[in-house]
Amino acid sequence: MATTTPLSQSEGAVCTTAALAYPIIIDTLRKSREIRSSKDDAEQEQRELIAFKLKLTNPLANTVPAYLKKQTSELEDYAQRVLLDPNGIIRTSLEESNQVSAFINHLFSYVSHKTKTRSTRRACMVVPHIPTDENTPKPWGLISVWATPRYTENGTTYIDFVFVWRTVEAFIGLPYSLYGSIRLAEDLVNQIREKFKALDGKANIGLGELNY
């Protein structure tokens, strides 16, 4: 499979940081001949990377691209209003269904070895989707979040994340939603770390890879 039908550049990228990923993705979107085009509501042609996957190996470093450095406060405001604040646009629905606390508690119990049932398939949050009164779909930007611990020989536990978003505009939409993903993952890991500190004062836990 890897030799006869390999994945192409238009289907995914692996980068150390988000700042490095943005220009690569935009350049891929501009130049790739394999991208299938579609039309928006105004009949304008748009180029889409379908089911594109981005893996960041060091997500906490250089989270903002150079061309948006002056808008860092706006990026942080977006993350707070949408994903971090308990009353945030998307966070509200996750808090109402207790998914956030269940997510954190399950990962904590997994990495602290306090339970015999250690499947991480349950460490998942799904953003509820309620169609409109006209019975048309109207999903939020974020679809789901999944996480799993990864252990290292030095005793540090890293938690890898997977964020699934619906199609976003690349030049501005991607930086905002990816920045929000990084900040949410960081917040969730910090909450797990705090539970460890309350338990025994030790918390060798960090944010691992982030897949978007």
C-alpha cells in the first residue's frame, strides 16, 4: 500500500511547530495539482484539502505564524471565548454534558494506575450537533477531541491529542482553530497535572504530539 498508492503531500504534513506548518499548508493548497476544487455559495471556486491531517511534534513552541504575530491577543481571545472559558461557545456544550470532567478523570486514572480498566478509547469528547429548525446541518467548527498517554523511559508521561475540525479556511481560519486546539490541549493536560500534585506532589506529565 505504501508503494503503490502512497499518501501525497496534499493529504498531510508533519511539522515541529504550528508556525512552520502554516506556510507549508498554504503553499500546498496553492500549488498542488491533486486538489479537487468545489464552489461556494457565491459560485466562486475554492480549493479544499479533504481530510487533511497535520501532526505537530512540539505543539507548545511557536504557536503563532509570523504574519499573525500582531494578532496574538486576538488568537488568545478566540481560544478563551470558544474553547477555554466554561461559558465559551463550544466549551459550554462540553461542560453541560460533563464531558470535560469525565475526560480529565479518565486520563488521570489511567496514568496514575488507580484502575484495572485501562482502555483509553473512552478519553474522547464529541461536540453535540443540533440541526436547524429547517432540518439542515449546522455543526460547530470542532467535531471531536481524543487523547491517549504515551510513556517514556525517563518516567515522563506525554499525552497525545487528536482534534477533528470541519473544513476551515486556511489563511486565517486554520491559525485560529489550531491555536485554540493547542491551548485547549495545554489546559486539559494542566488540569491532569494539578490532580497529580494534589495526590503526591509529583507530576511528570506533558503535552505530547498534537494531531489536527
